[in-house]
Amino acid sequence: MPDELVAGSWARPDVAGFQGQSVAVSRLDPGADVDDLYEVSHRTEEFKRLWTFLGYGPFPDKDAMRSWLTSIRDSQDPLFYSVYSRELKRKVGMISILNIVPDMGRAELGHIWYSPLAQKSGVNTEVTFLFLRYLFDDLRYRRVEWKCDNRNEASKRAALRMGFQYEGLFWKHLIVKGRNRDTAWFSIVDEEWPAIRSNFERYLATPGLSLTEMNRNLTTTR
């Protein structure tokens, strides 16, 4: 990439939410969100497996989940959001903006989970697009990251599908639920965003297109 001087600082993310075609995203509200979020993530053992790679959950009961949601509600980093599916007419998951470094124009999307009810429905794709558009187009950030447990093949596929570039593996990065976590690291940088944004827009407007194929053919300067 060009060796150029970069000056200035960037605003901290402070968005209340987004309205998309198939989703509505809003700042976490434990009282309003817990019924849906608990039900769509704990109804069967299969549903509970969505918590495998997260540092919390599943929860023994709804009150325990409400206590956890309450404990993170006012966090400023991460900033937590709940995701509503218009098709399913309920909250189906969560996402956050975290590791926010305004002085560097950098942030991460993480703490992402969705109910099996919403997986492969396009919810994650549109929600990710709305956050990327906000961070790159509104805040003019230089870099957005995506990190996950290296064992989480679905998350790694999702990152690549949506245009994130793999940067490497951080060995023994964390201990999660008593187990070592090697963390796979991905990012999009500002020079790459216009082409990725165009692919997202085409994909969301045209059923049947493959976002994976479109982003696989991106030209990158890395």
C-alpha cells in the first residue's frame, strides 16, 4: 500500500440502529429483547450449540440470560445490538462493534450470533453490510476487522464470503471456556470497500447471485 502520511482522528461509533430490507438493528434492550433472544437460542440442544465458540452461554434459564444482557447493556466497547428479522417477526441474534480505536480509524465486528432459524437466510449478510457501510461511508474508518476461533469454520467462510481478507492466525490468543483459542484474523480496509460495497448492493438487489464468487474475484493491493 502507498507509504503516505495519514492525519486526523475519527468519531466513535454512536449509531442507534439501522433499518434494512429484511432486518432491523437496534441497541440492546434487555427487557425488550430477552424473550425472543432466549427462545431462538435455547429451544433445543441444536440451538444451544450456537454458543460453542462464544465466551458465554448457553444460559441455564431466561433470568440468567437477562442478567447477562443487563450486564452488557451500557457497555461502550463493545457496543451491543440486537437483530430483528422481518420475515420471522422476532429478534434472532446479536452483533457488536468492538475494539474501537478512533485515533486509528479502526474497529471490529464481533460477538456475532444468530439463531439456526435465521442462518442462511441473508440476515447476517445484510446486517454486516449495514455496519460496514456505517463505519466506512459515514465514519470514514480505515479498517474493519473480523476475528473468530480458528475452529469456527462457518465464521471463517462468512468472513471470506463478505469480502474480508484473511490476515493470519494468532496462536493461543485467548482462553475461552477453559480451552485454548487460536484466533483467525480478517479485515477490510478502506481502499477495498468501494468494490465490496458494490458487490453487497448487487447481491441484495438481485436474488440468485453468489456473493462468494463476486468477492473472490476482487482485486486487492495486499
